[in-house]
Amino acid sequence: MAKRQFIYKDPEVDLKRRYRKIMEASLVIAMAIVIVVFYSFKRFETKYKLEKKVDVQIETVEIPQTEQIHRPPPPARPAIPVASEDEDIPDELTIDETEIDFSQPVEELPPPPPEEEEPIVPFHALSEKPEVIKRVEPKYPELARKAGIEGMVVVKVLINTKGRVEKVEVIKSHPMLDDAAIAAAKQFVFKPGKQRDRYVKVWMTIPFTFKLKR
């Protein structure tokens, strides 16, 4: 039967027993190296300076009571003029007594202020031209009919902002036909012309042709 042999380690060579000491020594050496490096390259220079502590002192001030300003008294009422007993006062300084009866109607009123005339705009400057709403044909004059007279009359009408004819002027005349053309032109009704979204006055020409039926 074989015999067992037991092998024992030398305590000086056993690393497990020396592990704790090696770790402690390594940690001490590492800490020493770090401290040496830190102090070798240290820089604590700075330009910032702490401000000195400021002592805050609270001072109490007594505020005087506000003075209330009173309103000035209202002005005195003017004195009522009284007739003087002194005869030396000239007549131009004496005020005659006048009595006004407000119950009586006013006979003459001041004239009303004149109305501002609306400007007349040229026909070519209109944004919307006038349109005929009501057209009236002229009545053929009986004398011209019997005489067999025919022709054309051209009139110029002033159309106001309401579309009515204010004035009529004859441009191309015929002595026996002018009155009939003017009477017909005055009865025309228009849609007034516009300039920039507002109605304006404008002149417009209307031709009337007088021709007998054959």
C-alpha cells in the first residue's frame, strides 16, 4: 500500500498570506504619488477678489404731513348797473332800458349759410360713367313738322350726385328744335357717375335726332 506524502508551502513564498500587505502598500504608494503630483502642478492664482462686506445702515426720516391746498373762492358776481341820478353824465354813457318780448315770433331770420358747391369732375376722370335710367324722347314741334324741318340737336347736361339734370346747354343748335331738345333733356334720370367710390357732378352730351316719318 502506497504511502501519502504531504507537501507544505513555505510561508515566505505563500502569496495569499502576503496579499493584504501588498494591497495596503500599493494603496499607500499610489496615494503618495497622487499627492506629490497634485502639489507639483498646483495653481491657486485668481483675479477675482471678494468684495468687502458693506455695512447697511437704515436711517429713519420723518415725513411732514401733506398740506392740503384749498380752492380759491369763486369770483364775485358783476354788479347790476343802476341808473345814475347825476345829470352830468353824458348821454353816450347812459344805457337805455330795453324790454324783449320772447313770446313774439321772430320776423326776420338770418340767411342760412351758403351750401358748398360740389366740384364738377371731367368725364374722362370718372371711374364709373353715368348710365341712363330714364330716357325721354323730345316732342316734335308742330311748326317744324308742318314745315318739314329735320335735323340734330346736341345738348350738354350737368348731372348731379343724385342723377338729376341741373343744367342744359346747347352745343349744336337748330332754331326750331332747340326748345324741344332742352325740355326732353331736363326729364332724363341717370345713375350718377363715380370717382373713387363717391358720386360726383359731371357734364355729359346727349344728341337728339329729329326725323319725320315718311
